[in-house]
Amino acid sequence: MTYKTSNDECPIEIVNIASLEELVKARMEVGAFGYIRGGAEDELTMRENTLSFNRKKIVPRVLQGIDSANLATRLWGIELNTPIIQSPSAAHGLAHVKGEIDTAKGVAAAGSIFSISTYANTSIEDAAAAAPNAPYFFQLYMSKDDNFNRFIIDKAVKAGAKAIILTVDSTLGGYREEDIINHFQFPLPMQNLNAYNNSGDGKGKGISEIYAAAKQGIVPTDIEKIKVLSKLPVIVKGIQSPEDAAIAIAAGADGIWVSNHGGRQLDGGPASFEVLPLIADIVAKRVPIIFDSGIRRGEHVFKALASGADLVGIGRPVIYGLNLGGADGVKCVFEHLNKELSITMQLAGTKTIEAIKNTKLL
């Protein structure tokens, strides 16, 4: 299938990010698409993640002399071209033959941060080597096996990870009916698991079987364990309550990632955007806040930054861009959101990312 180009570099024409979903559905295997697109149970939280942005309004400032927008920002000295980074997600090989390799290349070309999952189809080393001068984070799903945790963290550190993302909201898989209907099993091995026991782990298994090895009872002291093992900043991902943000920081977290896993785990909980301001108040700028779940517009990025986030992550949109155009498709997704964000910033009277953070929403 051929798509029109919106410019000489972009292999796909993007009118808006939401429209990519139907394009991907038409060309992806039904089980793989269902796994990527789907949410838990009735998908109420998944839908609310995006709808919740409509309940907050931007009050634009004029007469500010703003003739352009500057999207540059930084995290821990890492210079970024955009406040939008890639949220970690499993099994990019479902979307594209080059999987995480092309994701890493596309994110690097956008001047952002790539995150690789424990459950990637590509090894940490190969993904890091695909964009050797670009920053990347490693997402850890803690295992019941402490030897595996040491093994995989050591691999990430040796490959140059800048931080460890500890995912705490997924000690087992959510009840995803689309996966049940499609009898979905991963068709490819997960190379980081395979490297540990050479079993082809992941291939032929459903998500519940993958999570069976995950540690079921993550506690605050696990944050310090990971800091000791990695000697890297640890970002705690999956925070949805102010109380847990406070606990994580007290336990040594270097960053808070506000997320409900894109509505893929607990259904019936709040949208991530609804809890973001409450968490930001508790964090009080002590550590950076990364936010994801439901971002589909540059306007959404703006509102998240104005509500307390320092960076904003995107998950499914990256996978859709990967499927439609490989590394260039991933880059195009970032460029489209950057374009929308730039327009919103100028019309709202904000020149910089820091200026957005000082904007009040109604």
C-alpha cells in the first residue's frame, strides 16, 4: 500500500495522529493490531485518557510579540529538540520487520529520547547501536528472578542507557478482551529474555504468560536496589496517585512518570491527565515529571506541560508511524506533533517550553 508524502522526507501523509490507526489496521495482522491498539476491559480509561484533555481550556495571551516557538528543552543535561519523547512499549517487531532498530533511528532523528522495553524483540545492544550518539532509557519489568534483574540491568548499563525506567503498574497483564478474541500470542522471541536463558522466550506466548515471570509485589526499597545495581537515575513509571509519588521520591526516585499504561491495565481508573496536576503539586519540582497516556495532539502536549509535566511521552503513535514508514515514519509522527505544538504555542502566546509551564488552564 502506498501513501502520499506530506514532504520529501516523510513516507506518510499525516493529517492528524488519530487517523493513523485506521491506516495501520488495514495492513497489520489482526492479532498484532489488536494487541497494540487495545485497552483493558471496556476500554473506558483508555478513551478517557484522550477525552480528558477537552475538559481543560487554554487561555491565550496576545500582544506578547511571539513570532515563533522554540521547542528545545533538556533533561539531566540531555539536550532535546522537543519535549515529546517515546514511551517504552513491547514488541515493536509486530509493527515492522526492523522493530526497535528503526524506532531508535526515527526517535534519534527527531532529536528525542528512545526507550527500549525488557520485552523488546530487539536486543538492547542492537537497538542502542542503531543510534549510537542518541540518548536512550531502559524500561525494566522487574522479575521474580533477581539474577535476571542484575543481568538485564548490566546489559542496559554497558550499552549506554542514560536512565532506568521502573514500571510499577504492570505486575500482571490487564484483562484485554481483544487479545482473548484473537487468541493472540507473540509470534517473535523477545531477545532480552532470550539472551538470559536462550529459550526463545516470548515466541508463542500470550501476555499473561509473559507477565507470569514478573515480580508481583514491587515495594519502595526496590527503587534503591535498582539505583545501586545500575548507578543510573531511576524513573518510576505508572504513578497515578499523589501519595505514591511522594513514596517514590522518598525511596530515591530520580523522576516520576505519570501514566496508566495507556489504559491497558486497570480499567475504571482516572485518566492520567486528570491526576497530573495533583501529582505535580506533591512533587513540587523536586524531580522531573514525565507524562503519557492519550496524547494525540500538540494541544494535548501543551496542556500536559501546563499541568506540571516536564516531558510528554507517546506510545501507540510511534508504533503506528513505525508500521507505516519505518524510521522515517517514526520521525514524521514527532514532526507532526511538533508542528501542532508550535502552532498552539504561538497562538497561546508562549515562546518556550518553560513559558508553557507557567501557563494557567481553565
